Amino acid sequence: MASPEIGPSIADSSSGYDSEKRLEYNRDYNNICHTSPLRTQGGPEYDDYNHSYPPKALQMGTTTAAERGRRNVNAKLANPLAGISHTMLEEMGAQYARKHQVGDQEDIRAFAKGAVLAQDPSEYQSVYGLTDEERARLHKEDHHRWHQPPLLYIVIVVCSTCAAVQGMDETVVNGAQLFYKYQFGIGGHDPRSTWLTGLLNSAPYWCCAFLGCWLTVPFNSLFGRRGTIFLTCLFSALACFWQAFANTWWHMFIARFFLGFGIGPKSATVPIFAAESTPPRIRGALVMQWQMWTALGIMLGYASDLCFYKVPDRSGIVGLNWRLMMASAMLPALLVCCCVFMCPESPRWYMSKGRHYKAYQSMCKLRNCKIQAARDTYYMHTLLEAENGIKQSRNKFVEIIKVPRNRRAMIASELLMFLQQFCGVNIMAYYSSQIFLDGGFSPMSALSASLGFGLINFVFAIPAIHTIDTFGRRNLLLTTYPFLSLFLFFTGFSFWIPAETHHNARLGCIALGIYLFGIAYSPGEGPVPFTYSAEAYPLYVRAYGMSLATATTWFFNALLSITWPSMQTIFTPQGAFSWYAGWNIIGFFLILTLLPETKGKTLEELDQVFSVPTMVHVAYGLRQLRYFVKRYVMGRRVRPERLYEHEDPRDLDRGFEWE
């Protein structure tokens, strides 16, 4: 669970100096507020292009003092160094280095120049006093973003392996449960058996939702990022080993519940550790890769099930094959335990503890030269100072709920986290082998088919690294959700194909439906929810918002896991798949009406987007359906509606979302 200290790092946010638009906003903030078209035109305007009056919430003149204060908070956090002269910045940087006794005279000079660069790193050519070698390194950083020190790539490998650990922890049970539930006496279709099977699958996620995630704060405070990753991977390895020795369902439940102490804090800490260690230009791509490498771990879990399927029992050991399946997930966890302390500790964690010189030393190992390390260390310091100096509310959770702009972001974020589970993907992740078995596959074929689903989930997650920032978050969801529903209906209805007369057709259609579902899920609902949640909230409450989002996704994950076996028995496979297909239809309309696009928006533009009253956006979303029919079904030349003041007209007619 994210926390005020360890939530998506404000001090390392790419919004600080990675985006030219954000810097432009900070420099011209006051000018924007006083020259907005809605102010200068004397009130709301209606024309053929807008199709409607601008909402009252978007009129700058009607904002309250509290709303203006919150926008000023975001402006301050976006870049506290904006508008300060180079001479003053050099003095501030040198003074910081002397105050905290950071290095020698060479390091003091690096901080003086680094403070100037921190204001706008892209303007390094105009900074006086840099050497030719320093300019060359800054130029290479600007034009070759993957040219990074070897230690940074070790951090990337460790974080990717952590994601794979998470994926394997989730899916080795998929094949193992085909065997252990009969050994534990819960292999029937009676209510006791189905509910206990679901309970064993969901045990880690109940722990995550109610206990594990809440340990993130004390673990990170006491042990740091590396220490937390080491402990959680150690917990995962021990739990996987423990599961291999279970002989009763309640013993397996305890072991899997303990696994949640490894999954919960790790899922919150690893992306933060990666974000705090990497430069802004590659940070977004690395955060996106968490989903991709988790998908790889899911695939490896299926592969492990297949590898150990034919292992025979030995003398005195019953169920050796499923025991090896469950224990195999400990291998990548042990690999992380062996390698994590090869990585430098997070500079931001050191700084939060007042250890500025250690933060600078760590940053030097993660950057190509001292000038880059000093720049990023000083910028991190100024943002932390700005963050610590803000006393916006007594309770940030109250601020999220009471402030309309924050509440709309919360609704959108929670909606996505709920739909990520109720789109039905984890019934495939946890129960695909049983589903294939019920469809008429042999056990070996069922495990092989599950491996195919894992491979598809991994391969089709790769394009999302590009499409999420080009096609847009809302576009991806609106495009893929109808297909998610269609493919679940197709999979469920395939169980009506008679197995006696059309056995091969039945098997082929069930597998095809599940595979097509994986193709539709991986680039859309897979990567979007966490990315969207991390950017929707204002910076000063973002950590709290992500805490809520993380708890939500684990809770509904557990709810889906525990109910599926009983639902499949009571509803039949046709009804159970149709249940989640129906939720995807509902999800499409909820996304259409309640989810604004956040792609490419600056902090000010996000304030404006989430200031649109909910009912106004609902009506706007419904009008988009009418536009889509007129434009793409009837072929009429109509222009899209422009809802937000800052929309780029070039983006208005791109795909389904016109922003």
C-alpha cells in the first residue's frame, strides 16, 4: 500500500522537469489565469464548434479561493525553481552542498551548476560555465535516453524480476489446484468444496487488502526500499516453500495467506523504487513495464505447471508434482534476494531520512556524471521541501472525498481498479486450467492451453508501452471493452457445443475465446488502471489516492477468486462467463460517461478536466456515441465536440476519444 512517504514519488515525478508543457505552465501560470478565453470574452460562449456552453466549473472567474489555493499548490509542486534567476540558483545549489557537507569543492561546483540545470534540463546549452565534456554528456542524455550506467540497468533487472515473482506467485496455483484439491478432499462440486477451493486461491489477496499492504509504510521506513524488497521476496520464497509441504486445506490456507505479506508491500514498493532511481526520460516506460514483466511471470507460472505435471510420486510423498509447482515460484524470489543489495538505495529514501550525502552518493552511481547527479539530487531536495511545507488539509483522505476535483479523480481511479478485476481476467489467470478441463481438455492439454494464454498476455502487453501515450488511456479502454464482453460471451456459449458430436469444435472455440480475450485485455485494461490512477490525483494527495487504489484492486481480486468456483457450479460456465461479459458492457458505459482522458495533460489541464461537473461529462460521453454513429456509421461530415478549453484541435478527431 502506498503511503505519504512512499507513494508515487512527488520528488521524482517526471512532471517536474521532463515536460516542456509543464514548465511553460509554471512560468506563465498567472498569465494563463488572467487571459483565459473564458475570461476575456466576457462570459460563456456558444458556437458551432463547441456545440454547448462551457461548464460553469471551467470559468476561471468562478473558482473559489480554496480551489485557487489548491491549484497554486500543484503549481508549486510542479517546479519550485521556476522563475528564479541563474545567479540565485547557483548560490542556492552551492549553499545546499555546504550546509549538508556534500562532497568537496568539485561537488559544490556541481551543485551550483546542477541547480541551474534543474530549473530546465533541456536548456543545458545556455548554462554558463559547463565544460565541453559535461555538455557532451547532457547532450547524449537528451538524445540517447537509454544510455545509462550499468548499475541502473541492474536496478531495472531486479525490478523486472520482482514483477516476474509477482506473476509466478499468482499463477502456479492454476495447475497445482488440479491435483491438491482432491488430495485435500475438496475436489467435488458441492458448496463446501467450491467455496474452500476459492478460499485457497484468494487467501493471499485477502491478506494484501487487509494486512499486507498496510505494512508498506513501516517496512519502508525501517528497512528502506532495498530492505523491503529483500524481506518481501524472502517472505514470498518461504511461503512458496511452505505451500509445498501442506497436507490439509487449512494448512494450505495459512501458507498462502502468509504469501500475501510478500505480495502486498512488494507490489507497492518496487514501482516506487524504480521511479525514484531512474531518470525522468525513461521513467514512464519502466513503470509501464511492470505490467509487462508481471505478464511474463504469469506465463512462467503456467510453464512451471506444465514442466512438473508428469513428475511421479516418490516413496512417502503424495502429490510431488503439485508440490514442485508451488515451490518453483520461490526461485525468482531467491534470485532477487541475492541481487537486490547490488543496487544503490533509493536517493529519495536517503533524503527523507536527512542523509543528503548518502543520497548524492547513490545518485552518482545511477547517473553518468556528477553534474547530472547533482542536478537530480538538488531538484529532489527542492520538491521535498515544497511538499513538506504544504499544509493543505488536516486529513488528506477527507480532502480527496470533499473536494469535487479530487472526488472525480477518485471515482475514475476506483472505477478502473474495480473494472480491472470484474472484466474477468483473473478467472483466466487463476482458473484457466480448470476451465479448459471442464471444456473437455485432457489435464496435459489444459496446462498447455493455459501456457498459451500466458504467452498471449505477455506478448500483447508489449505494444501498450507505445499505445498508452499515443492512442490514449480512455481510447484504449473504449476500444477494447466491447471486445472483452464479446469474447467472454463467445467463450461461455462455446460450452453449449455438444462434446459428444463436436468435440474438437468445442475445444477450439473455448480456447479461441479465451485467447482473444487475452489479446483484448493486455493493451487496455491491463496497463491503464495503475497508470491512470498515478496521474489523475493532484500531487499533494497522490500518495493517498494510490493507497486507496491499491487496496481496491486487491480486495476485488480476492472477491473474484473466492466466488468463481461456486459461481461456475451454480450459474454453469455459460452463465458465469456471461456475468462478467455483462460487467464489461456496464464498464464500457461507465468509462464513456465517468472517465476523462488524461493523456498528455499538464497539471493545470488535469485540474480543468476533473473540474467538469460529473453530469456534464456524462452528457458529453453520451453525445460522443451520437457523434460516432453520424461520423463513422452514417459517413456524415460532422465536427467533434470540444469540452475542455485546453484541447488541441489536432487531437479532436483521433479514434473514439476526441481530445
